[in-house]
Amino acid sequence: MNFFQEAGMLLRKNIREYGMYIALAVIMLVFTLNTDGLFMSSRNLSDLINMTGYVAVLAVGMTLVIVIRHIDLSVGFVAGFLGAVVALFLTHGLPVWISIIAVLVFGAIIGLINGFFVANLGIPSFVVSLAGMLIFKGLLLMSLVKTGTIIVANESFKAIGNGYIPSLGNLNGLHISTLLIGAISIILFIWSDFKKRNVNIKYGFEVLSMPMQIIKLLFISGIIGYICYILAGYQGISWTAVIMFIVVVVYHFITTRTPLGRHIYAVGGNPEAAQLSGISVKKITYIVFGSMSMLAALSGVLFTARLASASPQAGTMFELDAIAAAYVGGVSAAGGVGKVTGTIIGAFVMASLTSGMNLMGIDISYQYIIRGAVLVLAVVFDVMTRNKGK
């Protein structure tokens, strides 16, 4: 098999995964050309990452919920309400770390309650989460009825949403810490990819040819290096980006390297078969919904820190943005299929559309239409690829 035949076969076999990367690259290229390079400027890319952070964290949790064939519409106002709670804690003098841990625990408890109604009482998750959406919208308004918008003055907390990692100095105006992180990330990526290749060879699994492997490594390493280089031209990597990266790494590890991850996908693929094989579907439902609302709490923290305030409008449309990111990122509407890494790409696709259209001055009405069309195309693509697979 020659190089081009292997490349074509690889693209056909992984069209779901590679399609969104191609889509993101095309979107970025189009907006960069139409904004005279402003879209890929250091400041805009940094703002894009910070803007995506709270949605991406939500979308990671939503990925697992959709994988097990459920939905959670409450997460937007759970994020808004718990963002207001953390702001109230801070205004009453509680330390930042205690406030954040407290709302994360509250979030997990809320998710477990949702899981109880879905797993034990058999109430459809759509109904449970719709009720939750209304309840937490009410609690958000109730918590702010006396104060209105709460302005957060704590600088340490605000740094979570607007701060950047410390710099070790500047090299021709570039943030050295960011450049070092980029170099280390590339080295770790190459090392882990070769380690995975050797394990696959050991157990007789199919692997890429060495030329294709090298091209893949060069391409992805180039993207990592280029993004870090651009970010280094502004203020470097934000704390929001660091938190988002940690969440993605942890959940990617859980879903790909642990029995829990395998059980989640088994339940999503066929709940009845999973139950018969000894997997507790109720337990998985509790874990997934608890995780979802805990990430909603983290999303609320990031959003409140970014705006340095808590308002009655916080959380509006968050759940729809998270669902859209998951579907665009390759999560199947039928359940059982989807990757956390793909969801993050989906979140960046949707955020890039918004950022690019704003830079181009496109009317907001057209922006909603275009984003809706992209979501429909993603679902159509999912259905077509599943049908082709059958």
C-alpha cells in the first residue's frame, strides 16, 4: 500500500474524528483571510480560549451524559446559581479555595439527586433536567434578589478567569513560560504516541506506517507549537486554559484507560446488555450525572471569575452551547459514541464561528442561523456515518 492509499484509507476509517479537525482548520483559515489575520492574532486567540473555557468544561460532562443516552438541560442554571453562590461566599469573607470546593461539592450533590430520579424512579432525564432548569433559574434569581448583580473584588478569584501563568521572562517580546510549556507538550506527545505504537505492535494491533506516523507527529506538533507561539506573543497561557486542559486530560484518561470509562460506553451502547454483563447501570447513571453537575459548578466558577461578577442572566443558553459542542465534536445522538477530545474541538468550532463572525461584523440574526445550520449538519453527518457503518 503506497502513501496516498494509506492516507485515503485512514481518512475514511476515521472520518468522524478527523472531520471536525478539518472543519476547525477550514473555519480558522476562512476567518483569518477575511479579517486580514486579526482572527489568529495573539490577543484574539487568547480571548477565544478564555471565552471557550466555561462552555468546554460543561461540554465535557455533557459528552458522558449523551453517551449514556440521556440529556441534562439544568446545567446552565446550575452553573449560574452556583456561580452566584461562590460570589456570595467570597463577599462574606470565605477563602477562595473553600468557596470553590464547597460549590463543587454542591454541584456533585445536585447531580446525584438528578441521577436518583433518572436511575431509581425511571423519570426521563429530559423531564428531570427541565424541572431542574426552572428550579435553579428560580434559585439564581432568589439568591440575587436583595443585591442584584454581585461584583467580586477578590483578585485571586478574578485571576482564575482573567489571569495568566507567571512568566520566566521575555524573549524578543515572547512569553518564555508559554514557549517552554509548548516544547514540553510536544515532547510528551511524541513520547506517548510512540509508547502507544509499541504497545499496539506488541499485541498485534494495526498501526500506521512509519512515514505516516512521522507526518502525523510533525503535523500535530506543529499545531501545538504554533498555538503556543501565538499565545506567547500576548500574555501567555491563561489559568482558564490550564483548568480546561486538566479537565480534558483527566476525563480523557477516565474514558479511555479505566474500567469506569469502558462501563460508561458499554451502558451507552446497550444498557440491557451492560446490565446482563454485570455492569450497574444505576451506578453509572449516578456517576455521570454527579460528574455533570460538578463540572457545571466549575463552569459557573470560571464564568463568574471571568466577568468578576454574578448576575441574574448567568447560565442562560449554557446548556445549549454545551450540547451543540458535544454533537459537533462527534458525539452520537444514538449514544455509545463520542470522545472528550472531540467535544473540545466542537466547542472551539462553535466559539470560532462566533468570534470570527463578530470580527467580520456579521449581523447577530445571521450568526444564530449559521450556528444552527452547523449543528444540523453535524447531526446529519452522524446519522449518515452510522448508517454507512451498518
